[in-house]
Amino acid sequence: IKETDLIFFQSGYTFTGIHPYENMHRKIVENFPYNKIVFLPQTVKFKNQKILENVQNFYGKYDNIYFFARDKISYDIYKSIFPEHRNVHCFPDIVTTEIGNYDFNNNERNGILLCVRNDVEKLYSFQEISLFKEKLQKIAKVSLSDTNSETKENSLKEYWKKIEETIDDYAQYQVIITDRYHGTIFALIANTPVIILKTTDHKVVTGADWFEGVYEDYVYVVNDLEEASQVAQQIVTGFEYRKLPSYFKEKYYDRLKDIIEYGELKNDNL
């Protein structure tokens, strides 16, 4: 590749110093030291100080890397380990660019989708979720799922078809309750109000901060399962659905090119 080519690392939870992608990231950074390299929005968290210092010592040598954090806590961590680095920015998850692209106003909505994780980040046990589901069924019909899929497709087109099927499915519900960050975003893409459950780290709750003042009446961060059931009851009883605006695409990603080319937004009045 040429030195003028850009290199992008996908958004996610991969900037931990011990993620399986770490060796690949470092190998590319070392072999293309003059190219602009962009870490699309990451959740940043380190297991201990030793790992943090290792990451700091390695990446701190390169001033051509653009670090994008997808929440305020991750941004503060980036800034603390790279205090002199000028290319550190706080950006919403790239999937938010799909919010506003779909219109489901004519949908007949029914029931509640409980989209919960099954990994080390979950806060609530299987038993607690099971009892919670029983309580919700007194309000409306409840379906249970997760955003993770084991489906193996042969092309990006087939993967995208699966994603759109998921969005269409989310648009069939009156409300979605989730502890998945992408469950939250997919709900908003489907113009469906979402109740956010806490997890063992900051990713989901701080990610929801992006929606404050933007889709405020569509996003509810709750303290516990009891509060979640109360909010679900209110939404199911009566909610005015609408197509959400394409705020994050227009405010951020349509202007990403300016940040990479000029180091800043040329017009920050939006």
C-alpha cells in the first residue's frame, strides 16, 4: 500500500491490550508507521496497570494514529494514557449512523422483546432474568433473544440481509429491554423505545449518554429490574412512535473525513 492510504481498525471492544486482535493491530502499526491509522470508536478498559503501561509505551510512539472512543469514560482513559496526542476524539458507535434510515410507522407493534447477554458482562443471573420475564408477561407477550448470532454467511450481502431482518424484527415490538449496547442501537434503528439494563462494566450505560437530549423519550436507563418493569408498563400502556432523525450520521460521521484530513471539524456549528 502507499503511504497516503488510510488504515481503519473496526469499532468495538478491542482496545484492551489483551484482545485477540492486539497482535494484528501492533503488527500493522509497526509495518506501516507513516500511514494514518484510525481506531474506529472503541470501548477502552484495561485489566491492570501493567497492561495499560504496555499499551501506552507501544502506541505512544506513533503520532499518526487516530483514537476514537465511543463513550466519555473510554475517552478519558485514552487522554490519560496519551496526554500529548492530539488525535483523540469522542465519537458515537458507528452503528448509530443507521438510526433514521428506516421508517416503521405503519407497523402494528405487539409485545416486549427481552434481549439479554450470556457472557461475563451480564449483571443479572439466569434465575433473575427468568423471574423478570414472568413478571413482564403480566404486562404483555414477551420474547427472549440476544444480538449475538452463530450464523455463518458466505458474503457481506447475506450478512447485511440478516442484519436488516433483525431490525425489521425489532420494529414489531412495543418496547425492547436489553443489556446489549447494539441491542440499544438496533432498537433505535427500528424506532422502538428501549429500556437499558446495567452490566458489569460501563459500556452500555455510558453509551446511552449519547442519546440524552437527542432521543431522550426513546431511551431509559434503569437502576434495577423493578424499575424496568415499571417503565415497560408505561410504554406499553401508551407511546407515540415516530421515525427518529439521522442525528449521528449528520453530526459525526458525515464529518469524519475532515477530522482525518485536517485534524478537526471544519464547521462545528451543526
